Amino acid sequence: MTTPAMHRFNEAYLSHTAPWVIGEPQPAIVALERSGRLRGRILDAGCGLGEHTILLAALDYDVLGIDYAPEAVEQARANARAKGVDARFEVADATALPADGGYDTVLDSALFHVFAGDDRGAYVASLHGALRPGGTAHVLALSDTGRGFGPAVGEDDVRSAFAHGWDLEALEATTYRGVVTHWHAEALGLPIGTVVDEPAWLARARRR
């Protein structure tokens, strides 16, 4: 596995074929917010079209959504305007965040699992630097027990990634919602446009 190039994400947004765009926040992230675990200054890393940033901004959280794909950020800003929500977005590389401990919480919905090899290590190190000591990263990632809906990780992948400089406080099985596109309709044997809930992990890691 290799980390997909940024242009692939940009093209998916331009063509409106991104299988992770479901037009609403992930149910697992909605439940996470309701649990009261999202606190302080929040970074939504890999925000896509902004569903989670918009959700949190509308609830008066101090949140910034970032994405490496310029088209995602442009569409996220348009989505926020359409909903009448004052949400903030920036184009940024999540593997090279300022190491200033500027955030209390990082929210990652389906970004961790796209990184491979050294890129994954660079990403986790970047999150570590962006969080204040004691800050928390919440990571929702597709599980390798699923049907191949997208890049996926195993339990050991998550545990090893957060083994040094972190306390992995929780790693729970959950689901990730997506939309079947031409990328995997044949492999899954499902019509394009089918909404699926695939196995996923929800990790909570606290920066030491």
C-alpha cells in the first residue's frame, strides 16, 4: 500500500465521486460529540467537505477544518455558507502541522487510514506536535475486517502508531458510513449510490 497522491482526492471532489462524502456527519462522530469528549481548541484534520467542522462550529466549538485538497476546502466553505454557519477552513498538510501545541483536541475522520509506511509515522508525529501535552486525538479509521471499501487498518496498526509519546486510552469497534461509487461497486456487488456502514475503529489517544 502507498499513500494516494493529493491529486486523486482533488479529482474525487471535482467529479463528486468521493465515497466518503455522505452529505452529513459520520454517526460515530456525532456520538463522540454527544459524549462530551471534544474539548477546547479543535483541529478537524482531513475535513473533506466540512461536515464535522460545520457541525461543531454550529455548536459553538472553537474548530478549524484543514484539508490537503484545495477543492475540498473550497466546497467546504460553500457548504458552510449554504448552512449559514461561520466555519473556518484552511488548505494545509496534516503531516507538517506547526509543532506549537496549539490544539486541545484533534478529530480525524478517515484520514489516518490513507497513510502508508513513513507517511503514517509523519502524520502521527505531526498530530503530537500540534496537540498540547495532555491533548487528545480521536481517530475514526476503516477496519481491515471490512469488505475493502477503502484503505483500512488493523488493530495492531493503530496500537503501534500510537505506541510512543501517547497513551492509547481507548480503541473501540464501530462503523464508518460511505457511499458505493464506481470504484468498488463491482467488488462489493452493490449498486452505485448504495449507503454502507463498514467496520471501523475509533481510537482515543492522549499526548504525553
